[in-house]
Amino acid sequence: MHPLTDIQLEALLGDLESDCAERKEAWAGSAPEKVREAVCAFANDLPNHQQPGIVFIGVCDDGTPAGTPITDQLLLTLADIKTDGRIVPPPTLTVAKRHLNGQEVAVVCVWPADAPPVRFNGRIWIRIGPRRGLASAQDERILNERRRHRDLPYDLHPIPSATLADLSRSYFEENYLPNAFAEDVLAANERTYEQQLAACRMIVAANDPTPTVLGLLTLSPNPQFWLPGSYVQFLRVQGAEWSDPIIDEATIKGRLERIAERIDDLTESHNRIAIDITSAPQEQRYFTYPQAAIKQLARNAIMHRAYEGSHTPVRIYWFDDRIEIISPGGPYGDVTAENFGQPGISSYRNPHIAEAMRVLNLVQRFGVGISIAQSSLRENGNPPATFQVEPGTIFARLHPKPMSVPAKGHSNKY
């Protein structure tokens, strides 16, 4: 947001046909209501100027300064428009005293809302040429569609501090693209590197190569620089209590594929093989936990976790009597604590991360991770996984095959 210069403001003062300016001589009579209507209309930006609208206080209808005293109290009153609760959602605006055409003028600068429609006292106001009016049903539909277009999931949000150089071009071209598109499609593709990244939503657009959250998580060797919580913490505890000794720990960082591979390596190294010589004529060998169940629940946690506003990692804590996989971010969308894990019920907080994980063969199907995990546990003879669903966290707990619970003091390292 850049404030308009004095030259730009003076040009608006004299442009009586502009739909980007409103003028009031004083803060009196109906002016407080009319100014709020104007603020609402500018925030809605139906003409889609994508430029701020200006309300001048202390200016006559013909654009000449009225000589109205611009006091600190007036400026405070104008600033209260944003927070008095009559315009919702609250508009983004600034208030300032400016010297224009030789006189002091109060200037209210209103930026277009990211989530229109904006309402004043329950009504949607818009600009219709140089005047304001109430929105029609068609106008409201346009504003609603504009909001849905701007309401991108967090995994597509740009990270302005990152650059194109922070994405690995070789990894994208050698690993991601061949999995995302058929060979003949790639052979016939004449798109530039930037156009390919934009088509895969790794950057905002070909002419705006700002990496997205998805792009950094998928292609950056170190996405944790921008997304500090996007790692996995692994602990192997020798015992069943938090106070018991930690015999292995790892902080797993890197891009999505690297994190998934490292989790697989660590959990496989700690997964004991139990030998049963009593229940069948021949010796039977079982893993304490089916690796497929650990893999599905760990990758589910990475896929569905909350990346926005959280520096908390996914945590995998392996005790002698259980594995706990803890994901920051509670149920999302249609998923509730009551229906969590039921087949056919799924909502995606990070739909494009989910798609990238499918492209990279980290998941094969959507919405069946828990079902696959439970089936694997059942086939291996383990109790079913249990879940504790809280507003901001989901706990998944796996329990070992009963015959293979190790004695306390034994390492599960194999």
C-alpha cells in the first residue's frame, strides 16, 4: 500500500466525474453516514480498479478547499470508521491531514477489500460512476465471485521474501515434471521454465515468479527458512513415560519428498521383527508395527497439518508401548471430531500439497490413508489406531502387536 502523492490527490480533487473520489465540506449533518457509505463502496471496488478510493473532508463539491478546520479530534473520528463495527469486514484505510491547493484537507484513503462484499449497516454499497448506490443481486454475485477467487488456500499464498532462485530447477525438471505430465505432453511442451512453474502453482504467475508455499515445500532444499514449523521431530523413548531415556532423536528437514523418505528410514530402523514359534507349525515373523500404517499416518499428518500461523512441527514419538503421531491443526471443513476417520469424509486444508504428494508418489489415493492404516494394523494383528481430535491438534496412536510388546529397558532398534 503506497499513499497517493499530493499531485495525485489534487488531480482527484478537480476530477468531478471520477468514481474514485468523494468530497464533503465538513463532518456535519448527514456527512458521517454518507462518508461511511462511500468507504464501503470504495472497499467493494465493483469497477475493479484495484486502486484506493479517496474521501476528502474539507472540500466543496466543485473540488475547491472549503477551509474547514482539520483538528486532531476529526482525524481520530475518521479513523474510528474502521473499528466502530458498522462496516464489516473492517475496511483497510488510512487517515491523514494533507496540504492541497494551499489548504488543509482530511484525506481518507480506502483500499479494495480482499474479501468482498463489504457491508455498512447490512447493506452493500458500490460506486456507480461519480455517485454511490446499493448493489443489485448481480453486483453482489460479482463481488462474491471475486472473494472466492481471492480466497486462495494457504498452500498457494506467495512468500514475498523468497525468489525464483530458492527453488531447485533441476529437481523440478528431473523429478516433479516427469511425474506430473505424460512424456509426450512434455516433449511437445514449448512453455518457459516460469510458465511451467506457474502451471504447477509453484510460483504466482509467469510474470510474477514469487514462490508459493507449495513451491517452497516441494522444490526448495530448505523450506524451513520461510516456514519454520514445516519439519518433523522424531523421538525414540526407551520406555512408556516422557521421563524415560531418549535413545534416538532426529529433526527431519528439507523438501516434502526428503522428509517422507527420512521418516521411512527412521521408522524402519526402529521397527522390530517379532518371532512367533508357538502359534503355528513353522516359525512366524511379524513387525511390531506394519510399516504401511506408520507411513500412511505420518504422511497424512504432513499433508493435513496447519502450515499457516504455526511453528509447531509434526511430531513422531515412539515409546515401547505405542507410537504417537501429533499433527498441528485440528479438523478442517466437513471433518469433525465426531466423523474423523470415517470413510468418504475428507476435506483438504492443503489441497495443492496433497496433489504434489500424489505427483511425487508419496500418496497414491486421497481420503483413504486412515483406512489403509487400520487395515494394515488389523492384518498384522495390532489393535486399531486410536485418535484424539482437538480443535488445534490431532493425535494418532498406534499400539504394538500384543505378543511383541518389548520389556522395559529393551531398545526397539533392530
